[in-house]
Amino acid sequence: MFSTFDDARIYVQENAFQMIDLKFSDLWGRWHHVCIPAHEFNEQLMRDGVGFDGSSVGLKSVKSGDMVLRPDVSTAFCDPFWQLPTLSFICSAFEADTKNPFARDPRNIAIRADEYLRETGVADESRWGPEYEFYVFDDVAFENEVNRASYRVDSIEADWQSGKGGHGHLIPRHGGYHAIPPKDQLYNLRSEMVMNLESMGVEVKYHHHEVGGPGQCEIETPMMGLLRSGDVTQMVKYVTKMTAHRHQQTVTFMPKPLYGEAGSDSPISRSIGYGTQPCKYHSNTDTLPLR
């Protein structure tokens, strides 16, 4: 969103943002955050960063857990889920003493991978196009006690709702692929997710119902660079979960939340660009589960 800190600082002041939210990934790819008042968004923050305990998120041992976060000003987006005007930044982790990039931070790994690609002459860039599959549930319950263990999820679209009566427009098992309303009862929710993503600067190709009858959905984004694709993946997970939460629903990216029903994965189209020649697109895809 911004190319310099001064651009970001002026934007914060002119638009009367009250909070600055700093988001970062742990070792397992889960987002965490720390929030600061807007007046703390200054040159010292960009130089020294905000301290945090790296051992609590799997990045370091307890004996040497001190680390700092520095926001990447190019990742800024207005966060639509906060009551107070809030501008969010995605951060990378740095060593607290030397301020060197932390080697095992997920964003720093992606940056080094792109640098290695260019330095070795393999290609000028790589581009990635994930498809984000997830389930939306209307009710979630679980227990894991010393004397009992259970879980239960529910979906208004599921064929197991047939005995309750009602409109009867339900989706059979494995019958959800590109289902149309009224069977697809999540189309408005997905559209709201897409509008939130696009308001945050994430371009979306399309959304649709996926194969899983009890609430499986898909959102797909265009191909983009490795670092941007990683950032967008975190943003998609955040937005889908937060949008559903507004409607008292739950999004999960678990690979297999329902026995015998279609699982969720993230097929990834990849391409490599050589010199000034057009990108050479490859048909092979990887499948990576997202939490």
C-alpha cells in the first residue's frame, strides 16, 4: 500500500486512525498480533521494532526468546473488523539485539527463497496461485475431558437436516460442487468475504461452493509472487474466519473435518518467469493443508 514510512505516517494522520495492528506468523503459519496506539507509529518503531517473546510462538528457545517485529509498510490495509479505525501491517521478525532478520521467520524465508532464485539464475521470479478451500459450520462443540471425549459440528446445508423439516433445499454428500441457491446457502457470506478482501487490497478471481455438501466453500486469487502469496494466504484465513464470526458461524481450514466427506486442501498453480520472456506456466500442482 505504501512505499515509504512517511507515506504511511501521513495516511494515518489524515485518516484519523486510532490504532495500528501488527500481525505476524508463528513457526506453524498461524497469525498473532500486537496492537499499538496510532501515536506510537513513528520512526523509532521502524528502527527498533516492537518486542515480543519468540519462544511463545515457536521461533526461539525460552532462554533466548527476545525478538522484535518490524512492520512492512507495503502490506498496510484498513482492518474492517475493528470498531475503532485501525490500520494493519504484516510484520517480519528480527533479532532483538542486532536487528538482523530472523532466519526462521516465515516471511524472511520467502524473501531469501526469492533472492536465491535470482542469484542462482534459475528465474527472475516465481508466481503462485492458491485455491483456498474451507468449511463453514453453524455450530461447533467439543469436549476432551478425563472421562469423555467428543466433537460435533453442524451445517444448515447438510442433508442430515432433512428430518427437522423446513424448506428442504439441502445438499447431498459430495454434491456441493458449484451448487446454486437456494441449496447454496453461503453465497452471501462468501460475497461478503470477497468484498472484505478486496477492500484490503486482495484481488479475487471468484468464489463458489465446493464438493462438500455441509458447507464447503472455495475462494481463488490470481497468481502472484511468493511473499505476496504467503501474506494473502494469511489474510484470506483471517478474513474468512472473522467474517463468519460476525454471523455466529465458524470457518475451518482443517484438511478433513468430516468423515467420509470431501476434504479441504490448497491446490497451488506455479509458474517461473525467465528474463524478459513471458512466464512459463506449469500444469503441476501441490496440495498443502491450511490450518
